[in-house]
Amino acid sequence: MKTNDTRNFNDFWVAGINYKKTDASLRGLFAVNNEQYEQLFAVAHEYGINEFFILSTCNRTEIYGFATHPTQLTNFICSVCAGDMETFERISYAKNGLNAIEHLFHVGAGLDSQILGDYEILGQIKNAVKQAKAHGFIGPFTERLINSVLQASKAIKTHTALSGGTVSVSFAAVQYIREFFEGPVTTPEMKCPATEHLMTVPVIDHYIAEKKANLADKKIVLVGTGKIGRSTCRNLIDYLHSRNITLINRTAKTAANIAIELGLKSAPFESLDSELAGADIILVSTSAAEPVIWAKHLENNGDKLVIDFSIPCNVSKDAQQLPNVKFVDVDVLSKIKDETLQQRKGEVPKAVTIINELIGEFKEWYDMRKHVPVLKEVKNKLKEINQVPVLANDSSFHSAPGAENEERIQKVINTLAIRIRKNNTLGCHYIQAINEYIS
């Protein structure tokens, strides 16, 4: 599907929901998976939409595109969601023009992430745009905009510490697991849980070592080996020094390959029941539209810590509420405090400065893009002038053949473009360009 070369700046919209006004369960009603994305590509023309992409992550569901009104986009996206249009409009936001563009830059930089500076969002943007482009729904405006967003994010990562340290949803899960089993250790004055007496330093060291050894022995099952799943695996190995991890994925080969690479175990999806029954820690990172873990998997099988990264949630409500289950979702993980996050906050002004500079460059490109039809028309007119007989016979008019004349015309057009960019007096420059060519 072809899109227009020129677009009205103010017709570019973002409409969406994010973690700021919704919890994980509500966001799950409006999550868009790959199958639903394909459905939208198939019916976009029925909604009068020919340039758009959808960003659906654990933090947000947003549609970016061109429309005469945001309801055109919200009606469109809600047509495939479990949630209804009325609910979406009540909890959503809509921005257009410069505000929508600034929002996308902030999202791409991790400034709008649930965990400040989370760089994983950039890969999700790339993937969303790649899918839309493959179906012909990305035009020159959106492609240039995305390239500018990627450029800004790269510059921010290079020149600031906004994404410094190791803080992400997957790392927050590791922190949660550690504190859940080991407890926070912040002072040398610790009491023995059994006697309530103060422990000596050697006893404290032994106590902590015992708890860490106990954590290393815990059986971990990770269901779903996508990007977040793989990242979590590496963090478990690097920071918890755990190898007692079993990977399960609907595509068994994917899980097996990662397990071999990392020195872990894998199991087929058909073994889910038995693997979950014996697990102490369960991490879920799938993109299923329905839960994959139910109460029958967990009840009467010992205490379990269950962490679900998925939106919509892939652990059923009844499983979450079992007395032997401690359930954690992405909203809980985002509340974990970390010294690195405090340092990141100090980098925000630097990141905003870089973003503003790149937005300025994008606006310059757009302003010039508006004049492309006029520049093409002037170029055609100069070619016509070259063929006018009265000028061709005029000794004062130096007509040039072929490539030489093309080069001369392009030079005039380039000069015209520069003058238009400096000041918007198009009529005067049009006449000046013709005069320059025939003189």
C-alpha cells in the first residue's frame, strides 16, 4: 500500500494507554499481539488509515499514525482488543503534531518507561515499525521520524548515563528474587531469627552464605524465551549465580538452543505441568492472549514465587490468589528502588537537550519537504524554458545539452531550496531562480 509523500504535520497522532493510569490487568485488555497486528493490517483501509504502527509492550499500548481525528485510530485499534472503546477512551491520551513527536522521542529514549532509562523499548519500537513497513504502512514522514528517534536514543546512550548501570524489568525481577529469599542486608547488627539475639560478624557471614546457598538450590522454571526471557536468564546466571534453570517455550527448539548456549536445561511445552509442580520460582514471559499457567499447575505443590512479565497476564487469577503462591507482576517490579535509578534521574536534562536538537532537525526536514512539489514544478519549468525556440535562438541565453544542462538546473534548484529554508518568500525566489537560469 502506497502512502503520500507529503503529510500534514498536525495530522500525525498518538493515541494510547500506559502504566501511569492503568494497572497490568487493565493494560492486558488492550494488548496487541502479532496475530492481532496482522488483522489490523488487513482492515486498515476500511478505517481510512494508510500510515501507522502499533507499540504494544508491558508498559503501554499506543498507535501512531495519520488521521483526521484520534477516534479514527482508537476505533481501529479497539477493533481487535479484548477491551471496549468506551474504556479505552476513558483511560487513554491522544496527542498530535509536535506533542505526538515529542512523546515518541521520550518513549524511544526510555524517559517515559516504567523503569527510567529502560533501553529495551528501542528494540520494541524497531520491531513494531519493521512489521508495519513490511505491509506498506510506513511512509517517508514516519520513516524519517523513526530514524531521528533512533539517532536521538543512540546519542543519549553514548553521551549520557540515562541507561547506565543494570536496571530493567528483568533485572528488577532478579532483585526481587534475591530480597524475597535472602532479605535485605544493610547492617552488621542482625538478630538470629530463632533466638532474637544479636549475631556476631562471623555468624552473620555464615548466615548470609547459607541463605545464598539456599537460593542457588532453588529450582527455577522460565516459560517463554523471547527477548525479556533471554535477558532474565542471563541476569539469573550473572547476579544469582544460578544454573538450576529450566527453559520452556512453545517452540521447543528455541528453548533448547538457548539452554545449550547458556548451559541450562530445557523441557518441551508438554512437560509444563510436571516442571511447574517441582519449581520454587516461576518466571513467565510469553505473548499468549490467554493464561498459560492455571491454579491446577500450582496448588498443593509447595510454596512458589511467580513473576509474570506478560501483558496480558499469563497467570490466571485463581492461580495468583493461591495461599502457597507469591505473585508479582511488572507493576510491582517497577516499584523496586535502586541507587542506579537515582543517578539516572540526574541525566534526564541532558537527554532532553539531545532530543530537542534532533526534533529541531526533523522539523527542518519537514519544512523543506513541504516545498518538494514546488521545487519539482520549478525544475520542470526550467526544463521547458530550455526548449523555448525564441530563447534557444537568443545568443544571450546559453543553452547546454544533456547532462550539463541537468547539472545547471539542479544547481539552481539547490540554491532555491536554501533560500526558501532561510526565509519563506517563495514567489520572489521562484522568479529569481528563473532569472538565474536564463541569464
